[in-house]
Amino acid sequence: MTWRLLKWWVLLIAAFCTEGCGECNDIKAMSYIQGTVTDSQTGQRLCNAVVDGMKMMNSGPDCGHFLIDVAGNGTYWITVSAPGYATQTKQVTTDQEIDHGCGQISHYGYVTFELVPL
């Protein structure tokens, strides 16, 4: 590695490690909405649902669950649809907090959708 390249790497690392490059810098605050989509009659999770235009996991342990990154703490409208079910829209507020320490606080909201078969 040339001295010039090494110098740029050192500057790059220094720019991202403003607090000593410890655990605090590895944690970034975020805002997100998480939820579950189920059949209103059977209670079974719906693996083929679409949440705000994004398909959910359709198999495995995450089937029927979703996680959406949002712009920040606030109130959002989330729309869920699935073939053979009525579309639902719900309001969700990211008013719950996780304090990671070091001044990093994530906000999140949780919502459950129980879709009605057509």
C-alpha cells in the first residue's frame, strides 16, 4: 500500500470515528415500523401479502411479518393487500423508543393487520 493510499484510509477512518471508534459508532439510530399480517378468520399469517408495495417474506419463520424503514419519528399510513383479501390501511405512530446509549435512540411502531377474505 502506498503512503498516499494509506493516508486516505486513515483520514476516512478518522472521519467516521468521531467518538473513539468504540461500540457507540457501530450503532446508528433509525426509525421503523414492524408488524404482522394474518387472516382475520383463521389467525394464520399471510405470507403472500404486499406491504406498501413491497412483497413480504413468503416462507420460513418471517412469513407474515414485515419491517419497514421510515424517514423519522412520526405518524405513517401503511397499506397491506393480499390476493383474495380486502386491502387495509392503518395509521401507525413511531412513538416507542429503544435507547442504544451514546445518544442513539431508535423509534418504532408496531401494527397488526387482520385481513378479511373476499
